Amino acid sequence: MPSLAFTVAADRCIQCDACVKDCPSHIILRQGKIPSISPSSEENCIKCQHCLAVCPTAAISIFGLKPENSLPLTEGILPSYQQMKTFVRGRRSFRQFRNEDVPVEQINALLADLAHAPTGCNDCDLTFSVVDNRASIERLLERLVTEIEKESNAALPEFIVESAAAYRRDGTDNFFRGAPHLLIVSPGSKATCGQEDAVLTLSCFDLLAQSAGIGTTWCGILKLVADAVPGVRAILGLEPNAYFYAMMFGLPAVKYARTVQRDTAAQIRRIKG
């Protein structure tokens, strides 16, 4: 394993041991004036960058990453509970989209932010597959329907057959709902919690995109089609048995005026250990 390049600026270190206490792998020690990591312990690093993030004086660099290039978490920079409460209650699944693409630069910025979504054991072993424009998703939709039509109708769920027929009949898109973009998240072989990582990452994208004024909808039908039609994963560039989940997105053509009301929708059960 290459060196972690863990460095501490001695003139900024206040010997608070915040990095020592917060290291999940317990490999940072302070045996002298400044903290250090033994070369024999470096292989136990999970690359979480907690040490860089927790240092109050920006004294720590790791992997060649410098604290001055991180976003500062100063007071008032994060949304309040009330703001997050309204946001979570107010987010909606969009099924009406404007006939224009989200700029590629904005998509790339969202994907860079999305790379910070949490993953099990901090594996970060995910692939983001993106449809960048409406022309590409229209070609994908055509190939998807063609692949469905190759299968025996008796072997497919009825709603999939009906959705393909509706597309052929009058162009109705029950697969992507007219969205110009698609994001597919798939875990790699090294992911400890691959399925959970994919769904959690898409949840983060859902919130990130909507905060940027972009509408999203979970694309469960694509997963169902891929599970029922063998050739679909190849079209998506995935291995035959690869897990994935998807989300469609685009600029919304509808604006919601208020939150819905479902405070008691979930069952609440308290555990008394």
C-alpha cells in the first residue's frame, strides 16, 4: 500500500489529540509533540479523512489532500433542523419534466458532491452510470422496449408488457416518465454493503438534486425490467447478475405549493433493551 502521506504542521498543531480520538482505526498516535501513523499501521487506514476534517487548526494533510481545499464547516453554514424538516417533507417525486437537458457541468458538479455519500466500511466502491441528454435516453428507451418485445409475453409481468405496448402504440413513456436523464448506481466487488451503498447514495442524490432545483424520481421499473429481461443489463453496460438501482432526473415542469401530511404513515416501535 502506498504511503498515506499523513503530515502534521507542527506550527499549527495544538496537541488536542482530536485526530487521535476520532480515528476509526485507532492508528493515529501522539507519542511526541505531534501525532503520527506508524508505517506498519498504514494498511489499516480506511481512507475516511476524519483526521483532516476534525483538526480544529487545519494542521493535518493526508493522501496529499490539504485542509485549505476543504469546505469549512463554520457556524450557520449548514441548514437548520427547521430547514431540513421542510425540505424532507416537501421533496416530491417528479413525473413532469421540461423539454431541455440539465447542463453537463451541473450534472458533473452533483456527481462530485455525490462521491461524498457514506458507504459501508468506507469502501467507496461504486460506479455512477449517467445518461447525459434526452437524445441518449430516447435511444435507451427504444432499445429497452425492443429487448422486452423479444421475450415471451407470458414470462413477463403484465405491467412491463403493457408499458412496452403503450410506448409502441402512442409513445407513452412509463419507463422514464419523460425524464431526460438517468443515474444508475452499481456497487463493485469490493463493496461490503453494496446494495445498501447504492440505495443510500441515490437517496443522497435525490436530496442534492432537488436542492439544486432538479426533479428526481426513483426508477424501480428499470430494475424490475432488468431482472426479468436478460439482455437489459448488457444494454446498461452491467454484468449479467450485477446489482444496481436507478433514478431519473431533469428540470421539473411542475411546482408543488406545499408539503403533504403523513406524520403517522410509519409504524413506530420502541425497543426497551
